[in-house]
Amino acid sequence: PNSYTFIKNKRLKINSAKPLHPEFFIDKIEIYKQLIDLYKPKQRENGQVMVNESKYGILVKTKDHPILIESGQIEGNNISDGMILCKQSRIENDYILGT
């Protein structure tokens, strides 16, 4: 099964993602701490990009825990890791995915 959303009218197929929660970063707790430090808590909508400046991927607000999109494929491009995906997407923090 595939997960996908849209960025600027192009489909983003999500290949790898995980919730930003300590239990999913047991072997990478330093990465977890860096990601937590990157975003500032504020009111956001579900699907809103919290951080798109990370070498680890795109951090997106959800109802429970933010999700880190670690790899994906934007329509017309190859599958990319998080850092390349951030650059390819050309979206700003606070952009709402699916639009």
C-alpha cells in the first residue's frame, strides 16, 4: 500500500515516514532531540509543514504526533531521501500538504 499527498499540484508518494515520538527513535535519540529543537510549538493545522529545513526530512503536523517524511517521490522525480526531498519540494514551513 502507498501513502501519498500533493505538493503544489504534484503528487508526493511517501516511501518512508515515522511519528516524531521517542519510541520510534530508540536507536537514534539524538536525531529525535534535534528535530524537537527545530520546530517551535504553535497552532497548526493537520497536514501543515512544521519543518522543511531538515537533513532528515519533512516534519508534518498530525492529530497525535508530528510525522517525519524520511523519503518519497515527487511526481516527475526519482525517489529521494529526506534532505533531497526538502530541496525538491520547494515549500515553506507552514505550507499545507494536499493543496
